Amino acid sequence: MDLEIDTYAHDDWWVVSVHGDVDIATAPRLREVVIGLVSDGHLDVVIDLGAVDFLDSTGLGAIVGALKRVRTHGGDLRLVCTNSRIRKVFELTGLDRVFVMADSIETAVG
């Protein structure tokens, strides 16, 4: 499946809404979107993974890299993850303890 990424402002946060598979072929696009937001001075970011069907290690790496980039610039990054299979990936890798993981955008930015 292809990857679609939309960005929009929500309160003082920027939401990166991801649809599709985040894998070796598509993870660089996600990384570039976050780099663009940080370059534009948008440092508080929520990545919405609610419509992600598949996430591999390259996708995880892109998300971890996004967290590092945002934090290096004094910002914060949170995840919305409603898919139990995707959440399980974060739990198995211990990354659920690294990221703030929410069930909705409103909860993530609240």
C-alpha cells in the first residue's frame, strides 16, 4: 500500500497524519515531512498512526529519528496509535516507554 501523509495545525501542535504502510520504501517520506516541520519552526509534533496498516523496523527508525530531531530543537513529539497491532510493535521494542502514546489527537495534545 502507498503512503499518504497530511499535516495540519491543531492548537499549538502540528499533526502528521499517516495513512498506509510505513516501511523501507516509505519511511524516508515520513522523515522528510518531520524535517520540514522542524525546519519551519514547528517543534511540537503529533504523529497520528491511526490509519497505519504496517510498520517495519525502518518505519520505527524514522519515528525514533523524528523524536530525536524534535527534542534536539527543544520540542516534543507524541504518537496517536489506535491500531493494536501497531501498538504491539512499540510494546515489544520497549518504545511505548519512550513515546507518549495516546488514543486521540485531543488526548495527545492535552
